[in-house]
Amino acid sequence: MSSGSKCLAHREGTAGSHFLCLGKREICLIVREDQRYPIVMMDPGAGSPHSFFPLTHSAQVGILPEVASLSRDDLEDLLACDDKLTEFVEGLPQVAALKNQCEQLSAQNEALAKANLERSSDYERARDATIQKVEELTSLRSSFEDMTIKQQKASEKLAPSSIQESLLIFAAQSEEDSEKIAEDFLHSHIDVDAFLDSYLEKRIETHLRKFKGERLGAQLRELHKAGF
């Protein structure tokens, strides 16, 4: 049995039980009221006496019209036999309407279930695509963070203050190299021509780097004074 059928059976069973209890209660009320206020009238069509209540009295009791129209004997028969009472209750228009409503709800539930099953493949494709996009996004984010770090390092190296510092460091290195060349010449490790070529090249390199570094430093100080 499908879930919709189970739900329908449960609702119909609940509805039947509800109206069965309601029918018993109202029949008991009628029988009790008939015993307290008996007004016997002859029904020409049926040929048997019926209990009759004034309209105001029936309205106060709040009974179903189908129950109020029964004779006392019929009411007592229903109370004495659960099968007859069940058959009577199931024939009530209220129960039929409720069963019809349950059937409609069950059909709607089944239609929704089928629609959900048909959309499950679309959902799985969308889920897989979303997972793939998340993985791509994670990879792109990692690459972006790496590139950001590299860009920051490059920016620091290309900053005017970093360039000026590098020029002074390289100038000091060139000066050390020229002094080493001079020591090699004094210890006769190189001849005069090699000494002159190497030494002059390093000294020129040293002075150029010092000049550029000091000039850049002066320009940076002027910019700092100007508020830049």
C-alpha cells in the first residue's frame, strides 16, 4: 500500500470512528430526551408511532437531521447493533464528503510525490554542478591569495624606500669588491692591467650606486616634507 493510500485509509478510519461516536452520542441523547418528553405521533406512511420533538428542542440538542428523523425503535436498534450503526454512519452525507475530501488530498499527495521524483534528477545535476563550482571557487581563491602575497612582495621591492635601500647595499658590496681587488694586487695575485680594469669598474659602480641611492633618499625626504 502506498503512503497516500495509507494516509487515506487512516483519515477515513478516523472520520468513521468520529462519526460513529457522534452517532452513538446523539442517538443516546434522543432516546433520553424521548423518555423525558415523549410526544407520540402516528406516521401514516410507516404505520408505526414515531417520537417527535419541537424544532426549538431539537435545535437545543444539536443533533444531526438524519438521526432526528429516526423512530425510537430504529434508534434502539442502532444502539444495540454496532454493524447497523456503522452502516448508518458510513451512509451519512457528512462522512461521504469527508471521504471524498480525503481522496482528493491523497491524489494531490501522490501527484506531488511523482513531481518530486521527476525533479530528483534535476536536483542531483544541480547539486553536482554546485559542488564543482565550489571546488573551482576554492582553487581560484587559493590562487588569488598566492598572487596577492606575490604582488605585496613585489610592491615592497619596488617601493622607492626599498629601491634606495637596495642601492646603498649594492654600493657597499661594490666597495668591498674593489677593496678585495686592491688587496689581490698588493699581494701580487693579479697584474697591473687586470687590477686597473677591475678596480676602476668597481669604483665607478660604487660611486654611481651611492649617488643614485643618496639622490633618491633626498627626493623621498622632500616628498615627505611636502606631505606625500
